[in-house]
Amino acid sequence: MSESKNETMDKLKEKAINIIFDLITNIPDSLHVSAIDPENRANMLTQQAAFKAATVSATLSIPAGFTGILTAIPDIAAIWRIQAQLVADIAASYGKIALLTREAMVWCLFRHSAAQLLRDVAVRTGSRIVVQKLSTTALKKIVEKIGIKISSKFVSKSLLRAIPAIGAIGNGAYAYLDTKEVGKTAIAYFKALADQDGKDIADAEVVDADSAAEQGSKEQGADS
């Protein structure tokens, strides 16, 4: 029995790691474009994705017993794909889809559940979050650690799956809240990028105005 449990755990870890790496290296496209009110749209997209994730997770949680733990694998894949699409749509809504790197994707997806493991991925400078570019090797190591941590959570939650009604409700609620956290992280990240661009433009306009005023003064002095 112990051997069977270990085999299941190893399989979950391997699947989780492969799914995560595939998600962050094959970032989904988005049909959305830059919005006039990106925050409002991002909140709406987050709510829609959270309901979708909850529905998918609850459906996959219905089988009980040993079948229950096997549904953890498609559960992980389905929920993360919904969340990855959400991150891409939020990035597009803020006009920042070009800045959605694999490091930014892993940060948005797992910052709320694996903050310590992602401490080398992003640093905060004032109100802005700067995502570091990592080598493929370094990124794989982080993904492996996340995969192990996440799969362990799913194994511990598998006890709920033995009771169909409770399992469905519990896992649906978890997927809903988890997706909301992903949306919150993505909104904070891309909003900060958009705000920084606005500040840079304002600063540039001030510099241009000062330069024009200084040039005007020089010309006036030359005329006199």
C-alpha cells in the first residue's frame, strides 16, 4: 500500500512539473486588446475564470475512492490552463502581452502559493515588481520545487475525494479562490508596468517642456 502511494506521489510530481514547464514555455495567445479601463476588464476576466475553474474542478472531483486521486492529474492541468489564459488576457488588457515572459507567467501563477520558492524570480522596487530573467536550468529547478509542493497538496486533499459531495464542493471552492489569487497577482503586476509607463511619459513631457522653455529664454536673450 505504501509502495503504491509512493508511486502515485511520484507520478503526480512528474506530471505537475511537466505541466508547469509546458505552461510557462508555451504562453497562450489572447484575443483581448488594450482596454480603456483595463482594471475593470481584468477583474471581470478573473471572476469568469474563477467560476470556470471551480466548475471544472468540481466535476473532476466527483469520482470517489482510488479513482479520486487519479483525477488530481487532469484537475491540475485543466485549472492551470485556465489560469494561464487568464494571466495572458490580463496582460493583453493592460497592453503588456509582449512583456509576458515565462518568468512573469510562473510568478503570476504561483506567487500566492509558493512565494518562498519564487524569491529569486521577482524583486519589488517601490511600487513596481521587476521580474528577473532566469536561465532555463534555474527556471527548471524552481519549477521542480513548485511541482513537488503543489502535488503534495493535491495528495493531502485526495482524502476529501473519498466523499463525492464534499470532495466536489471543497475542490471547486479551492479552485475558485486559487484562480482569484492568480488574477490578483497578475493585475498588480501588469498595472504596475502600465503605471510606470505613464509616469515615464509624464516625466518625458516635463523634460520636453522645460527644454522648450529654456530654449525660448535663450532665443529671447539673443534677440535682445
